[in-house]
Amino acid sequence: MAGSRMKPLDDLEKQMDAILKELEKSRKNRKKTEDRLQEMEAEFNSQVKELERLRRKAGDISGELDLRYRKKREEIQSRLTNVLARLESL
């Protein structure tokens, strides 16, 4: 009779143990997820910095190319003007 009275208590203890195990498992999974999220955030921030660096570099290169283009265009126009002047003098 004492055993039958203890059965509900034993069942409750087993349920509590199962719940505690599940809680611990959930806690570990949450920790792993948080760690992974931090890794992903760090990688994302690294990629953002690299992207900003590349954009600055592209802007600098674009400016340099524009400057070279303008110089070459002026040089070509000057040469054409000289050629036309020579032709007119003939």
C-alpha cells in the first residue's frame, strides 16, 4: 500500500527529471545558437568593412580614370587643333 501511495510521487519525480533534462538541452541549444549568431554578426561586420573599403577604392579609381580621360581628351584636342592649323596653313 505504501508503494501505491508513492507511485504518483515517483511519476512526478520522473516528469520533473525529464523536464529538467529538456530545459538543460534547450539551454545548451540556445547557447550554441547565440554563439553562432555572434560569429555570423562578426563575419557580417567584417564583410561590411571590406565592402566599404572596396567602394572607397572604386571611387578613387573612378576619379583617377576620369582625370586621365580628361587629360587625354585635352591632349587629343590640342593635337587635332595643331594638325588643323597646319592643314590650313598649307
